[in-house]
Amino acid sequence: MLTIDKVSVYGFEESIRGMRNPMNSWDKSDSGYSNIPRIDAMIDESADHVYILGYNDATLMNKLVKAGPSHRKFMRMIVVYMDILAPLYWWKEFDTYKVGTVSNSCSTMHKITDKVFEREDFSTDMLTDFDCLDSIIASLNKNRDLYLKTTDKKYWWNIIQILPSSYNQKRTVMLSYEVLHKMYNERKSHKLYEWISFCKKIRELPNSWLITGGRFENECV
């Protein structure tokens, strides 16, 4: 299971300005703000204008993206924030991407005993052995009760070391379009379907063709 919400994208205007600095070609930029109806889900409901990517800028962006990471530095300046709820086994793979990412997670160290463990706390959509999970949940709750009654840390350690990797954790993450480009192209065919869900969400971002290698669609951002 993987869910993503509260997605925000920033930096298209600034990244385009920086992209054109090396050749002093600011006069060729054709992107800008327009007072048009809100059509993109990433825009704040209160916004009275949106930023539209122009053909000239998109053409240069496409050229730089194809030229490689050292040429498409503007991609590092487009920032995405999102909340992700996913199992620990997926987060272990996500954590291999350390450059261009920042995350703040719900703490298993400080808050793991705050509530009773339930099936809903785990990714079970592909699970067939629920008896095993229910046994683990019973053990977790037994140790939780003993820890709350005695504050003996050995019971807390039991929870931490018994906890399955299917346990769902929520994180607020910050990523750049550059790191999303790497993630998408390395994980779009991964056997973990959580990666498939993640890549599907990436394709919904404004001007996601920069990440996926698709076609420019003149989107609002």
C-alpha cells in the first residue's frame, strides 16, 4: 500500500530564469503568469493566476534534459513536497535516494506505543497469511500493555524488534524534479507495486514530461 497527498510544486519560474543565465537568453523566454481559470490540481485554490510554460522554454528544457544531469541543473531547482504513507519495506528502498531529498517521518521511536496495533496499521493488500500477522499484532499489543504498565524498556525493545516491515509510516518529503527523474526511470518497472503507484503519481505532476521523457503539453504550474 502506498498513498500520496498534499502535493505542492514550486520553482518553475525561478528555474527557467536560471536556465537562461548561461547564454543571457532571457529575452527568448515565453513562459509567464496568466489570469486564466484554475485547471491544474497543484495550484492553490486561492490563486488568481497561474504560471504557463511556453514553447521556447519547453524546447530548451527538453534539449537540456536529454543532454544529461550536468546540463539540466534547472531540474534541481523545481521542488516537490508531498505526504507519503507507505510500508517500511518501501521506505528502505526510497532511502537509497539521499541526494535531493529531505523527509520528516512519524516516529516509531517516540510514538510507537501511542495506540493499539491493528491490521490497518500494516500493508496487507497482497497478504495471504493473516493468521501470522494477527499473531504478531497480538504480541505487539501484549508488549505495549506491559510497557505502559511498567515502563520497563525491555518491552519497548520487543516492539521495535518484532515490528514487521509491512508497518506503514507517514513522511512529509521534499524532492526535486531531478531526483524524481532518477527515481522514475529506475523504478517504473519495479516488482514492488508501491513503486508503480509512486511512478503513476509522478506522471500527474505539472510538466511531468520533463521527468518521464514524454511530450510537452503546455501545462499550467
